[in-house]
Amino acid sequence: MTKCLMIQGTASNAGKSLIVAALCRIYTKRGFKVAPFKSQNMSLNSYTTKENKEIAIAQVLQAKAANIEPTV
């Protein structure tokens, strides 16, 4: 069974995305296969993926920290 980790916070702008990016990098360097996921995003700061879809900048940072291509 795949192990999962969920990061939650009580407010927007609490630093959850930054913590997740750091954890992605740490676990990737330790040899784990990491796939960050955000179920809902309310950001106006977006990035266009290779599939020509929008994703939040924070999720792009997390994907890059995990050495995977950002996708929607």
C-alpha cells in the first residue's frame, strides 16, 4: 500500500505550499517517488503546462522539487 502524507492548515498564506515543496525535495532525494497534489486552488498566479492547461505556481514549484513534470 502506498503511504500518504497530508499537510493541512487553518488559513490561506500559512506556508503549506512551501512546506510541501520542501518535503517533496527531501523525500525525492531519499529515493521516494513523490507526487504532490492539491485538490483545490484559488490562486491567480498560474503557469501554463505542456498540455496548455493552467496550474498554480506553488504546484509547479512542488513538482520541480519532486523532479517531475508539472501536470494538471
